[in-house]
Amino acid sequence: MKGRFHLELAVGVFMLIGLGCLAYLSIRLGKLDVRGGHAYEVTATFSDLGGLREGATVMIAGVNVGRVTRVRLENDEAEVTMGLEPGLQLREDSIVSVKTSGLIGEKFLQISVGAGSQVIPPGGRIRQTESSVDFVDLIGKVAFGKL
């Protein structure tokens, strides 16, 4: 009887460890943020996002600094809210662009940091944006000599 109890206890502990590992891997591989919201949120308005979605990466100089937290339509344009790392400060002349990793890869936002003296406050807006390049449209223009 005592041996059976130890066996059941060992199986139970093993199952708990397995579930803990599964939860950890799900969070890490899914790139979920379980620590709460980002401390520095800014918005930007684009004429065309080209398929950019919530959860997309935001990068500065090739380094992941945040995620797209919200995409919505505002006055016939796409308004994007970005959650950036705490302590990051963007200058008012920064430029945010919609980029694609590879030819048909996923969309992400690239921020080119400005050199101005004014800092965009949390909840502020990046004024200068570059919309997504539509490769299908571009190839059509090249093919038919419209470029």
C-alpha cells in the first residue's frame, strides 16, 4: 500500500512538472507578455498597412523593442498603437515604416529614431509614417512599363 502511494505521488509530481514546462514553452514560443502592459505607448496613422496585424513586432535598428497592441480604422486611415519597452524615448522627428521580412514574410514596424530635441510623451503620436509597399502592384507596374 505504501509503495502504491509513493508511485502515485511520483506520477503526480511528474505531471505537474510537465504541465509547468508546457506552460513555459507556450509563453516563450508564443511571445506572450505576461508581465503586464508596456509603459510607453505611442500611435501612428498610415494610409495602407499592407496586412500588418496586432501582435506584430516593432523594431529599432534591428532590435525588437515592442509590439503592435491595436490596429483600428480612424477617419479612413489605419491607426496603429504600439506598446514599447519602458524607458524608451522617441524623438518627435522619428519615422515609423511598415516593412516586410523577406519577399512574402510577415509585416513589422521599423522605427527610424530622429535627432530632434522634443520627446514624444507616452500616449503621443509619431507624425511621420511610411506605408507598406505593395509588391504585387509594383511588379505589375514594372511588367507593363508604367514605372
